[in-house]
Amino acid sequence: MITRVVMPKLTDTMEEGVVVAWKKHEGDAVESGDILAEIETDKAVLDLESFGSGVLRKVLVPEGETVKAGNLIAVIGDQDDDIEATLAETSEDQAAAPEPPKDSAAPPPPPPKEKPSQPSPAPSIPTKEEKSSSAKKEAKDTQADTSQDVRIKVSPRAKVLAKEQGIDLSKIKGSGPEGRIVEADIQGQVDAPQVLERESKDIPLSQMRKAIARVTTSSKAPVPHFYLTTEVAMDQAERLRKQMEELGNGPLSLTVLFVRAAALALARHPEMNVSFMGETLRRHATIDIGIAVALEEGLITPVIRDCAGKNILQVAEEIRDLFVRAKSQQLTPEEYAGATFSISNLGMYEVDNFIAVLMPPQAASLAIGAVNIVPVARGRAIKLSRRMKVTLSCDHRALDGAQGARFLQSFKRALEKPLELFLPLKTRSKNNHEIDQ
């Protein structure tokens, strides 16, 4: 039985993927559930599992190549299966598929560095001696590839850049998690001998950066944004955060407080936890908050599910786990898709204030700036205080200014009187009664 292996569409924003590495090679036996390859999507590197059993008869896409979602990348079948009809049919279908419209603002892709390989002639039936020789060679190559994977941990972008520049990965010390070699490590090697180079250079977009370009364009152009900014006093929140750490609860980041305060405000104002659906507004049953995390290749937004049903320590533990796995590109699509509200914090980069582009179908997003120590008048005295600016981006099709303003009031109050962050959240039932959660 022939099994067609195609580039999967793992997320709503994924239009293409990159074959990072083949874990099985032509001629290898394959069982259903075996890992065939590593695939780089727009957000992470994921394992591609086999849905059939047999022999990996044909690999159509080399490592490092970008393929449209749905295109055939390999064929699995029995040794006596005729796969030529499948290959021919797939070749015609993919050649006839229309090209997607290109973003007029996007630069043209760089010219290929190598000529595309010519179609291989129809395979002849190998002799017994040729099969034995081929099997030994593939086993040796597989063993070498496996040992290389064990020795060197490297991100997909770094691997591609190193190959383009002819850089030996074994001589590079990685700066990423667990010594992982990232793109910046390779770029440092490239830039070092080229300090005086003044020529422009086209750098291929990563899958993540392509997805960001598509989503932000589809948001900013048709969605009518409006913005509300307020200032929050953070003295009490900082004091309580340090007290929690002293009590042995581990480091409690400001991001945890922001997520908890946003969840409390959304529970009080469920009209903010909505999506514009064209003819209707969808009010979401749960509060699922996404937190923007900057990566080497772009941006990913891990999602804290059902924030109203978790206490602050549970939120802190989940954020720590998601952030670690996000930075090593180990999140599954379910863990970074489907947020109903999002938070972006650039305070650690000393950014005082900024606005966030909405990520459809979310109707609101919160941008958080740095906490600064500034002089503040209190009565006739001038005292130093920790202050922070936050800006709420809203979809005017779904929300109005007064709704956004009330949300910001609740968010601000939760941080300025932070004991509220440790109390059970209250949401409204259908009968408009408050319910403890």
C-alpha cells in the first residue's frame, strides 16, 4: 500500500514549511508512528510522524528546502509497489497549482545559488549486490548523521546560514539554551572577517518572519485600531513580589503579575474578551492570554489557558515552562495558537511606551513599557515612585473607548492594590451574579 507523505499545515498561518532534517532515508523500513523528519513551521520545529508502514521508497525534498503546505515530500510503500504513477500524478498537480499572490511590499526572493536538479530517470531494478552495497552505505550515512545530531545542537536558521557560508559547526560555541548554536553565533563568525564590507545583502526570511508579515498586514490594513494609554504605580506590586520570593515561592516575574491583573480585568469586563466575526461578536468562554516572546527568528506567543481558573502561583509555573520551551522551539501548535487576549512587554529593553498590532481574531492587546523611578508629587512633598505606562490596542469593530477605559481602570487597580491578584477571580454568570473561581 502506497502512503503519500505531504508537508502538513500545522497552524492557521502556516503556508509553507522547511524540511530541517530527514530521520529516515530512502530504503529504510518505516512503521506507522515513526518520526520521518523534522519540519520547521512558522513558529517551531516539530517532528513529522509517518501515517503508514512499509519502506521509504522516495524522498522528494532535500534538507533545508522550503515546501508549500500540502505538497508531496516523500512516498512510502512496499518494495514491489509501483510508485511511478503517484510521482507523475503529484508532479502534474503541483505544477498546475496556481501561485499565491505575493505581498507587493515584500522584496523579490534571492536567486537560487544552485541549478535545480534534473528529473531523475526511471529507476532500474537493482541487483542483489547493488542492494547490499546501497544498504551498507545508507546505514553508514545514517550513523554519521545521528552522531552529528548528538554532538551539535543547532537551530534550523543557524544550520542553513552555516551551510551557506561554509562554516564548520563543530568549531562554534553556542550561546542558546543548553549550548544550542543560534543564528547570532553564526552571524558573528560571518561578520568578523567582513567588517569593511559595504555591500548590501539579502537575508532569506524565516518561516516565522513570513507568518508575522502575513498576519500583521492582514490586521493593520483592514482592522480599525484605536489606542488607550494609562500610567500605573508599581510600588506596591514590586514590594509584594519581593515578599512572595522571600517566602520561598521562587522568582515571581512582573509578567506573572501582568497576566494575573489582565485576567482579573477580563473577568470583570467579559465584553473585552471577544472576537469580531463579521456579523456577530464571539464572547469567549475562557480567558486565554498569549504572551509575546522574542526569538531569534521572530516572535511567538505562548498561551496561558483558562487564566481565570488558575491562581497566581499556577500561572507563574506555567509561564516558566512555556518560556523555556518557546526559546528552544519545542512548543506544539496548541500551545501558541488561539489566544483571546495578548500581552507584549518591552520593559526589559528600556522601552517606555509603544503600541501593539492586534493579532486577529483578538479584539484587544496590551503593550507594557518599562518601570521607571520618577519624582511624583504627594501633597506638598515630592517622592520617588515606580511608574509604568501601558497602552491598550482595540479593534473598533468590536470595542469602544469606554469599554477599553474600564478595562484599563481594573488592570491598573489590580497592580496598585496587588492583594487582589491573590484573591479568587469573580466572573459574571448568565444571571449577572458573581461567581468565585
